[in-house]
Amino acid sequence: MEIHRFESRYLRFHTVCLVSPAKQAVLIDPGVLPEDADRLRQFCEDHRLNLTAVVFTHTHGDHFACWPPFETVPTYGSARILDKPAARRENDVKYVYSIWRKFRVEAPWAARFPRIDYPLADNTELQLPVGNALFVETPGHSTDHSAVVFPMEQVLFSGDMLIQIPQPFILDGFRNYFQSLQTLEALVKRFSIQRVIPAHGPELKSPHMIRRQIEREKQYIRDVVQLLGELHRKSLSADAIQAHLLKAFAVNNTILHSHRVNVNTLLREWESAGPFSLEI
Ligand SMILES: [Zn+2]
């Protein structure tokens, strides 16, 4: 199986095109900007590929923006995608338009939330024309997030987890994200994974890099949750707690967008589920 990555101008997003020796192809998360779709189509044409599947790691707008040009191809994604409420689907579609506006591009198709032909349960073994894959739920970044493993190739596609940015991006929940990191850790061990390919930025090219990135993300989560516990015990106001959490994890004195989002997620989670700690 060949692995081709196509980088978008949007946040170093990468679409993956997997190709079998028999020229069967599978796309993972098909592009953000219209030019990304053109490039993918051209690649398939130039190499006379038979596109047989589109796989979604999750349904944030940047991951499905360029789905409509490939909509005749069977689609695969977590069964949890089906549970996504209409209002959140609409938001995801709005996000696509906001990206296109920002880049001053227009697509010849309307952005649409993707249809999922094969909703997959956790730990589903998939026989794809490019090879056998294992589809594993990894919620935390989003509720419908999954990782895709190709055991024979010892490669794992991690979606929006294990991206090499200063802080992970946690929109669904801290406990889920932490547990998903443990799930990834177990998969890496079980299948002797040598390469982790995230949807944004560079891949992790060795078991050492993979372990280090997993540990870095776990440590960030432990630290944020621990600090929240300490602040909570001091009976500070909600605003003061939030301000502390933001400042304590600023990178070079800058509070990153991801951390701001993470703090909101954690405070919401803490309020609805009550205080929690994490297994070390
Ligand atoms: Zn995402």
C-alpha cells in the first residue's frame, strides 16, 4: 500500500490517499479548499486510480469540506456521526464557509455535512481494497473522532490527535481525550506502530516520537486538571479560576486558541460531571 499525503494551505491540513498495487484508492478526510479537491481528482486521473472509499476520522468542517466532489464513492465513519444533532451539523457546514471566505475562494459545490454509508462501531475490522484496517473510537477532540490503523503497514492515522502543536485541541472532553490517548498508546504497542500520521502537520516517524507526543499530551491534560483541582480548593470565583488556567499554560506569554478552547471545555465538563482526577 502506498501512502500519499496532500497538504492544504489551510492549517497544514493533509488529505491521505492510499493506493493498492492494483490501483484501488482510499481517501482519508478529503480536503478543505476547492484547489485541494482539484489536486486529488487530478492525482486519481493521472494514475488511473479507482477510488473505492472515503473515510472520515471525524466530521469537523475542515475534514469534509471537499467531500461533495467525491460523494458517489462509499463513505465510512464512526457510527457516532449519526448521533450528531442538526444544529451542530449546521455549525460544521458554516465553519466550511468561514474557511472559504477567509481564503477568498468559492467552491463550485455547496458545502454539505457528509453522508455516512458505513457507520462503524468501535473496534471494527474493515476490509478495504488497499488493505485491512482497524477502526477505533477515540473521542475527546470531538465526540465522533476515530483513529484508523493498518496493522500490516504498522501505520496509524490519528485525525486531529497527536498533532505537533504546543497544546492538544480538546472540544469534547478531557476525560475522553485522556482515555483516547491511552487507547492510542495500547494500539501503538499492540501493532508495533512505526508511523503516526495526523491530519495536520508533520507525521511522527518513529516509535520514540510517537511515545513522546502521547506523553506530552497526557502531561498537559494531567497538569491542567490538577491545577483546576487546586484552584477549586481555594474557593476562587469562576472568573478567577478561568483566568488562572489561561495564564498558567500560556506559551511564550501568548494564550493559544487551542488552550482557550480547552479551558472552556474543561470548565464545562467539571461543572456537569463534578470534580474528577485522572489515572496517571
Ligand atoms: Zn477536528
